Amino acid sequence: MTPKISQFLAEKKPQTPCLVMDVDEVERRYRDMQAAIPPARIYYAVKANPARPLLDRLVFLGASFDAASWDEIDFCLSAGARPENISFGNTVKKVSAIKAAYEAGIRLFVFDCIEELEKIARFAPGSRVYCRLLVNNQGAEWPLSRKFGTTPESARKLLLRARDLGLDPYGVSFHVGSQQISTDAYEVAISRAGALFADLAADGVRLRMLNLGGGFPIHYREDIPGIRQFGQTISRALTAYFGNTLPEILVEPGRFIAGSAGVVSSEVILVSHRGYDEGPRWVYLDIGRFGGLAETEGESIRYELRTARDGAETGPVAIAGPTCDGADILYEKSGYVLPVTLEAGDRIEILGTGAYVSTYCSTRFNGFLPLTEYYI
Amino acid sequence: MTPKISQFLAEKKPQTPCLVMDVDEVERRYRDMQAAIPPARIYYAVKANPARPLLDRLVFLGASFDAASWDEIDFCLSAGARPENISFGNTVKKVSAIKAAYEAGIRLFVFDCIEELEKIARFAPGSRVYCRLLVNNQGAEWPLSRKFGTTPESARKLLLRARDLGLDPYGVSFHVGSQQISTDAYEVAISRAGALFADLAADGVRLRMLNLGGGFPIHYREDIPGIRQFGQTISRALTAYFGNTLPEILVEPGRFIAGSAGVVSSEVILVSHRGYDEGPRWVYLDIGRFGGLAETEGESIRYELRTARDGAETGPVAIAGPTCDGADILYEKSGYVLPVTLEAGDRIEILGTGAYVSTYCSTRFNGFLPLTEYYI
């Protein structure tokens, strides 16, 4: 938690649940990533948090943007981003969205299959396109599954086809999975991309861009490798597989830029022993899986918690959200402990919640309003 | 799909994704349940779908309401429900919500632990309270876990304590799990409740109400027992365990009342073979897990699908939502098939989506607006 957020919470005591974001921390994270991966141009993954104050700051810093939909492109343009700095990074796009993007001047589109490529050729003629490779997501705490990406053999055919369709076969992307804690994942993926570049060069197509995707982890409850370690692995792999003719390098961090800049402030509604002689206390908060903490599904993302009673004796707890839904449990198996004196009315700060929280929030499940957001 | 919904979709061709609800079907379902379980008073579980036209109709029909939050109580009061027909049915309530409810005239509250009971005694003095029993959720497709309810021994102590705290120990509730397809689940739970009634009578406390909860299933892709079968099992169990001195019986259907009255109309964004020689086609829709279809988590709720090409040859598919999230997959393992001629731009109707869809929808994940709702 940054000093600015601590001070804001102490002074304003905002109603819970709310998200407080330190926009200066967003800037620090952006600069850290630039320093750690110098050849890369940063395309902020808007889906992580599309709030205007955050986009404004990133536009000011000269960032580029990875948009998942026409609406996200529109958010970026409204914040002053230039179309040539926006990538339409969703492999699944409505025709109406492709048209709107093209009319707005967007010329960079991702695809992973012939059907999508043909839509782009028709409704965004002449655009630069890049093909998403399917790579192993092992090591990722929020893996991206088989939903996206294609095989190297298929990518090769598709990029040749792109040329024949009058598009500019610009490059290749991959995504190692979100909150990826293994630096090796990037090395393996870069080697596959290098081989594809070579194969296509043999076919007479010179790709010029490699998009490393996002997935860079942030500190939650457990320790993770720092961004400099990722930078070193990436540098080494780029040299090994591309030598001195480095293509343009893109990265698409979302969590890394926005995650640690945000804190959710919540209130304990109930602490209960549930009438069992054994087992943990149950702690119910006024935010849960449907109020924004969707990434606690399967206890995948394990947030760090702060209470005003920290330092006191602790005991095991299960932690759940405020809705009548049995699936609205944050942690039951991950060994969380909280102070034994914790009681209803206490505040709990949930750290690292600047990314993938406000946007997952349900419109009004169980009648609860979406969490309020403060950008300071 | 009701004829009224078919006609609306055919004539209006509304933009997708949208939810179309036939409010007359809500009324039919309400009457079906009344006929099937005559002794029960129906407390509609507002969380299933709190839309005003639906609440209006249910108020007109003389329904009562099970609310999960102060906001849901407020929705019901605004629609003209009387406070004495509203139960505050969430075992986890903020003090501010208890106060607001009490001031509005609500006098029926659930609890499952001493800490919540003490809050109710303090901020809603003299109210009727009922204790939620933990029961086995086996057979439920959306089970409610260990998050709610307590043991019979603990319930007995708590209801005695309620009396000592100046509250009215009114009854007992349980919940067999949502989309519960085993009628036996109710029988087992009613027998446990019967034993608790007898134990408390021996302690000098005469409970007067038994709340059977909700969980009554609706037809999705698979066949399920009809509501009359549930009614018969419940009748038999009530007679077996309560004899001729039947307490007041409450039921809290949500899905059963609203589910089958709604259809989501969506559009196919992409059909792709993903570059694999084998395996299913991938069909991407403009609605997914974060656009409202949250209950497809773990492929728990398997919706029935309709396309304009039904009747043609079919082939296996995986079905996914429109976001860049790898978790946004609806069905990969449940053996769905769709017409082989299906293509981008086609509409797909998702049946039985009147409950637990519109409210789960995220505020704006990946930039996508919440689905539009039509009540006809």
C-alpha cells in the first residue's frame, strides 16, 4: 500500500467496499517495466483497468494500448491516445467492431484463425496483422487455456494467406498466461516465435514484430521473481533466437501496471464460529467474488490482507463474500490466518487489487452496488 | 421459449446480447408452484432477478419476498410489497442494513450463528428470527457449500438464546442447494427440521415456521423431476415428520419462478477450427461468463441452445465468450453439438436464462456493456 493510499484511507474513511488507486504508482510501474525491458514498447492491456485517470496518465507517458473491444478503443481515443498507438488485441472481434476500429484509424489487429483473418481482410483492408501462437501456460496462476492461439504450422500458413489477402503480415504474439511466475515460459515462447520468423523468411515473408503479451506477475501473498529477472530472461532469449536483427518488440502488461497501484477497502460484516467445535472461524466481508474479486475463483489469486489489528495473535479463517451464493467464497483452503480479535465492523484492506477487480464487478448481484472507485 | 418471446425476437430483432423475459410466464410458474406445494407461502428470491416488471407482477399476485440485502428490500418496497411480506434472508447482514430494514418495518430475519443473532437482537429487537440448518447439498448442480447454516445441536442452543435475547424464535430454514434435482434432499432436510422442532418443544419453545428454502430445478439441457414430484415428496415428508400440527411453510424459489421465463439472444462472433486437424470447432458468442452466464462456471448449468439452423447436420463444439479471458469458456467438456453450417453473424438463443444471469453480469469487463433487458 502506497503512503498516498494509506493517508487517503485514514483521512477520508470512505464507505466500503471501495477501490483506491494511486495513479503515481501506475507511472512508477510503467517506468520500471520500461527500464527492465528496454527494447519493448508497452501496450497497456486496457481490460485490467480502463479508468480514465489511469488512461490519461499513460497517454501522458507516451504509452500504447492493447484494446479488447471497440469500446476499449473508444476509451483510449477519448483519453487522447493516437490510433497508431492502439492494437486491437482480441482474437475474437465482431464485424461491427472491426469496421468501427478501422474507421477510427486502427491498423493493427490480432488473429488466430482463417475465419478471423478473412473478416479483417474484408473490413480492415491493408492493415498490419499478427498471429497469436498457442503456448504452454504452465506456471501461470490464471492460465489462458486453449481458447486462444494456434500452432506454429498453422500460423505459418495463415501469415502467408494474410499476404495473399492484401494484409501486411506483421508479426507474431503469444501469451504465457496471466500472473506467470516462471521466467522460463517467455524463453520457450520466444524460441518458438524465432523459428516461425525463420520459416516465414524462407517463404519470402519478413515479419517485423514480436508481441510478448502480458502475464507479468505482481506480488500478492507469495514472493515472485522481479521484473528485472523477466527482463534478463527476455533479453537473453531475444539475442539467442533473433541475434542482431531484433524485430519491434511489444509487451502487453495489465496486471503489472495497474495491480499494485490499487487497494480495496472492505468491512468485516460477520465473524462466526458456525457452531462447530473445530475448524476455522468464518470471516464475511462486504466484497466477494461477485463484487470484483473474481480472480479468487479456485483460490487462484491469493491477495495480501491488512487489518488494524495486525501484530496480534492470529488464527485460521475461511473468508467469504456478502452474497447468498455458496460460490462466493474467497479462501477456504489457502491457509489464511487473521487476528483472533477481529470482529464485525473492522476494516480489511485487500492489497494488489488495482487490476482485474473493478471491471469484473457485477452490476448488482444480491442488490449490492458496484464498488466505488477513487483515483488519487 | 414462449411464443411471446419468439415473436418479440422475430419482429424486433434486438441488438445482442440481450435478455428477453416473458412476465406472463413468471406468473404461470408462480401459480404452478402454488398448486404443487399448496401449504407453502412463496417468498420469491429476489436475487434471481430483481427487475421491476417482475416484482410488480409478483406483488400483484400476492407473493412474498426473500431479500438478500437492504437494497433488495428497498426494491420490493418500491414495487409495493408490504414489509410483513418480506424476509431478510441473508445470514450475513451489515448492521446498517439490519437497522434500515427494521426501520422499514421488516420483522423476519434469518441467522446461523450467535454473532449474527446478537446483532439482530440489538438492532431489530423483538423480531421473529429463524435459524438456518446446514444440510447436505448432494444432487445440487449449484451447491451452496459450508458457507451457510449450522448443526441441529447448535441451532437448538441458538433458538433458546434468541428467546433469552427478547427475540421471537420463530422457526428453521434450510437450503438443499440450487438446481437441486433430487427430491429426496427435501425429505432428509425436513426430517432433521422435525427433530429440531420436537427438541425445542421439549425445551419449552414452540417453533411455528419451517422455511424449505429454494433450489427447485428448471429444465435446462437435461430432464429433471417436475415441481409436482417435489410437492408430493414435500407433502409426504411434512406429514411424516410433523403429523397434523403443520407449522407455517415457506419456500424461496428464485430460479424456478424466473429462470424459464427468460431467453438470452446472442450473436456468433466467430466459428473457428483453430488450426487443429482434430477436436471441436470453437464457437465464440457475444456473451460469456462475465456477461451474465456465470453459472457455466465448471459447466455446472448447461443451457439449452437454439439456432436458426437447427435440424441441419451437427458437429461437436466448444463454446466461449467474447472476452480476452481464458476463463471465459462456457462449455468445453459437456458434449455440446451445433449445426456444421453455423457461422459468424448467426444468432443463438440461450434458453432458461431468466434467473441468475442479468445480475451476475459484470459492469464493463473488456469494455462490453451489460446486456440489455426487455420485459414483455
